[in-house]
Amino acid sequence: MLNNKAILITGGTGSFGKKCTEIILKKYKPNKLIIFSRDELKQFEMSQLFPEKKYPCIRYFIGDVRDKDRLSRAFDGVDCIIHAAALKQVPAAERNPFEVIQTNIIGAQNIINAAIDRDVKKVVALSTDKAANPVNLYGATKLCSDKLFISGNSYSGGHGTRFSVVRYGNVIGTRGSVIPFFKKMKDTGVIPITDTEMTRFWITLEQGVNFVLKCLEVSNGGELLVPKIPSMKVLDLVEVIAPDSRHEIVGIRPGEKIHEVMITRDDSRHTLEFDDYYIIEPEFPWWSNDSHMSNKAKPVQKDFEYNSGTNPWFLSVNEMREMIKA
């Protein structure tokens, strides 16, 4: 699928970008793999892991998704884009709203325009469970970004650029994950718990990358794709990481939910279920020729909601322990 192609990853020096780079270099033979990000130190550090001398296809490109001209230069000759760049810390987003809008929304618009102008074939943008029925600014900006990428297909015209979105839940062990925080607090003997009922969707970084690469292959443009993944209880996570620690209930933070949702009841009217993922189809007349409806897919039930609290698939304590070890 990606052999002899030019691929660009925005936010390429982040947790997702590094794992995606590792897997692409292991499984495929791309013509170019461009790491696009704004931090020169992180690019230098990543170039020690994936040096150009060892991987002649790799390129490191400093730039910001806020800068359309820079994106246009970077997208020259690119076949596929994986858009992973975002400002995603919920508390920071609440304190710096204009900055988050510039990156997550205006940045999405810049990518859409530059990709169409440069005749990029496919763009897959990463979303988040916080974009479904958002209660914080980060989730709201990602919902807006999702809508822009889906609607971006109506702008591509004769250029043929196709945009799709991938949405999944919390990624184990990435920056901002609760796991490093719980490990740090374990030494104090007290673990702060926001709410004893709290649940989250869980996915490993490798699973997330493989799903995004699969979506590059199966998407026609206009879909929002959601993997079937397990939920976990935050109390069970504490049991795995700090079984001997005392719990202290501190209450949920502003903009936080007890349970996360990846497919809302309103979206269920347009959602198809496959063996290991869902597709939310867009409400546009141009979509009728690209429907995924087949023997492999079926519409979900009326008022279906993909909620981490009602998800039938929950991880056990032992399963979580093995995933964290891996």
C-alpha cells in the first residue's frame, strides 16, 4: 500500500509519529517518509533513532501546521498525509484557547487547502474520543477539525484529494497518559482518584498506528473510522500500578467526563459496523457512490452509542497488567 509512495506525518516527532515511523519503515518501502514538526530538538533526537544514513527515504522538515506556505512546500510530491499534530492537553487548552484554535482548527484548514493544491491523494486525520459530545475546548476544536476534514472532500474537485478521520481512545503510556502520573504518585503512598466510576477506552500505541494505516487502505474519503477497542476502569488501573496505595477522591477536573463516547446516538443513523471497527458515513450527496455497505457491514441498532461505560468489552486487571508490561 505504501511502497514507493511519499508519506508525510504532521506532528511526526510525537509518540504516535515515532511509532508510526518505526512501523512504516519495518513493513513498507516508501519512496519518502517526511517527518513534519515544529521542534528542532525533537527532530534532532528522532534523527538519532532513525538516521537518514540508515534510512535514505526519511526526511526531517521543520514547520508548523499554522503556516500554510510551509505546508505547501512540504506537501510537494506527497502521496499520503497522516495528520497527528495537535495541541491536546485539556487544562492547557482551557487556559490558552486562542492557541489551541490556531493549531487544531486553522491548522486543519491549512492542511486541507495545501493538500488539495498539491494534489495529495489521501489524508487521514487523527481525532479523539473527546470530540464526541465535547465538554472541553480541546474536544470542541477536534470536533471542528473532524468536520472540516470530512467536508474537505467537497472542495477537492478534479484534484481528487480524499480526506478521512480516525477516532480512538486513550493511548497507553503516551505523553499525558495517566500511567506515568500514577507511577510517580505511587511513591507517596496516595493515589488521587477523580471518580470511582470513571472509565476510558484503551488502545496501545502500536494498535493505534496499525489501525490508521489500515484506514489509509480502506477509506474512500469522507469516513470517520472508529476501532472496536476495550474499556478499562480507572480503579482497576490503580490496582495494577499501585495496589498498596491509599485512594483519595479529588473530583473530576473541569472539562472531564465520567465516561467517554466515540460514537454518539445521533451519529448512529449513519454508522456501519464491521468485524473490528465502525464507520460513520457523512451526510453529503457525493457520498452515495462511495458507501461501504456490503455483506461485511451492517447498520448499527437505532440509538446505538459507543460509550466506554457501557462497552461490552472491559479489560481485566490481569489483562491491563500485561498490556502495561508490553
